[in-house]
Amino acid sequence: MKQLTNEYLNEAIEDCRPYAVNGNVNTSLPNFDDTLRDKLGVSIMTTDQSVYSAGNSTHCVPMQSTAKIIALMLALHDFGKERVFQTVGMEPTDEMFNSIGAIESHDKVKPFNPMVNAGAIVVCSLIKGGNNDNRFDRYLRFLKQMTNNNELAMDESVYQAEIANGARNRSLAYFMQSTGALIFDVEAALDLYFRINAVMMCCEDFSRVGLLLARDGVDPGGERLIPPHHLRTVKAIMMTSGMYNSSGEYAVDAGFPCKSGVSGSIIGVVSGRMGIGIVGPAIDKKGNSTAGGALIKKLSRDLKLNMFRTE
Ligand code: GLN
């Protein structure tokens, strides 16, 4: 087993950076172009509060789909598990994260899970707050507390790009309205979804989210931000659906809950041990960072992080 040190992480980054060649940068995001292809950064925060970072760890990116786990935590807080999963399923899917067919053919009307776009839009419709400014404010306050970073904010240009490029998400939302899967204000749910996708974070912020989940929902100051029963649910959903239709592969090759976003971000949760935050903007066809995914698997092997390991 390798020792977790900054030197080890530097080597791991250089080993994994070449995997970026297998991916493409999502150029629909503002300031995302091919010059970001070779960027790869990681931060790891351990439960004893040590921080290890390497590579381009201070390069901030929009949360994109990593936001889906925060939205799920808020919806669970507001409505409880039973009500949330009456609205959204908890099963993995082999379909793409923005699949339209998946919500049409799914016999129970509900989207498959909270980690696909349709599921996350429905989850957003459940978050309480009266209006979207308040609902987003709650989201951001919760995230600031989790990350211990009061500077976190939404990037207006990313938000505008989400609106401008949102035809697919609008289609999903209005289709779900037609089937009765989405019963609340469709535009409000979409707008909140667009906003939470546009919050900017760096590797350390992503790793702090992972650490909070690894510490049973207790922040470094000792305050419990999420009750254990909700945390269990969130981690199980991350494990089965967090890497989209590659989640099975990551359950086998990483063996701990992860969540990715199309900005190339990944949050990893190794319960009782560490939170992992990765940014590597070149993504594969399923939406996962290629170099970041290679790094997650390497860390799992080298540091023995797989919860199903036998030796
Ligand atoms: N903004 C992206 C979308 O809604 C986020 C999806 C993702 O990260 N997979 O399509």
C-alpha cells in the first residue's frame, strides 16, 4: 500500500494526465476550450483534517452534476426519504444522463434516479424556500457550510449558458409535466437546476464535500449537517448512479461512492477516511472525466480504498 503524501499525489497526477487524450472538453461551458484538456488537479482531505493537493488543484470549474447530491440532501431534509422517492426512483440506468427515452419508457413514470438530469430537476422542484432566490440561497448557504468556504458563488455567465443551452433539460421537464412526474412549477424547477449547476468550486471545495460525507455528516466544527439516515441514502445513490451509466464500472474499480459533473469534476467519499476532489475537464462520452476517472481508480488501488477489497 502506498502512503498518501503530496509527492505520491504529484506522481499519480502525472501518471493519469495522459488519459485526457481519450476525452473532450465540454465547450458549451463558458471559458472551456481545448487548452483545458491537460489540466488535472486533486485535493484529498482526511478525517484528521490533513490536506493533500497536487496538479491544477486551484483551477475552479462549475459544479455541474456534482450539484445533484447537494440538491438531494436538501430535498431529503425538506420532505424525507419516502416522499422524495415517491417522486424520483432509486435505480441505476444504462441510459445517458440526459436521456429522453428513459423517462418515456420507464413504466413507473418517475425518472430513474436523482443523479440523471430528469431526476435532479424533479428533486429541485421539491426544495423548499417559497421563491427561487430563497431556494438557491438555502442551497448556497448549505454548500458554504459544508465546504467552509464563504466565497462560493454562482458564475453568471455559466448560468446564462445553462439557460441558453437548456433545450434538452426543458424538454425533459415539460415531458415530465405531461406525464405527471413533475407536478410543481416547471420553470422554477429548471431555473433552480440551472443555478446550482453554475456554482464554481475548486478541488479543495469538492474534497470538503466528500469529507463531510466521509465524516457521517459532521463538519470539522463538530456540527451535524446531515442526519446519518439521509447520508446513507445519498452515499448509496452515489455508489449506484453517481458516475452515470459507468457507475457499475466505478463500483467495481473504485469501490467507494463518487459523483461526477461534465465540467470534469469528481467528488469521492471514502467513509471514515477521506474526501476526494478532482478536476480534469476532458470527459468521455458518458460525461465522466477521463483522467479524473483514471485517478479515482488509481487512488483506490494504491491506497486500498475499495470497500469490497479482500486483501
Ligand atoms: N449542465 C449539464 C446538463 O444539465 C449538467 C449535466 C452533467 O454534469 N452531466 O446537461
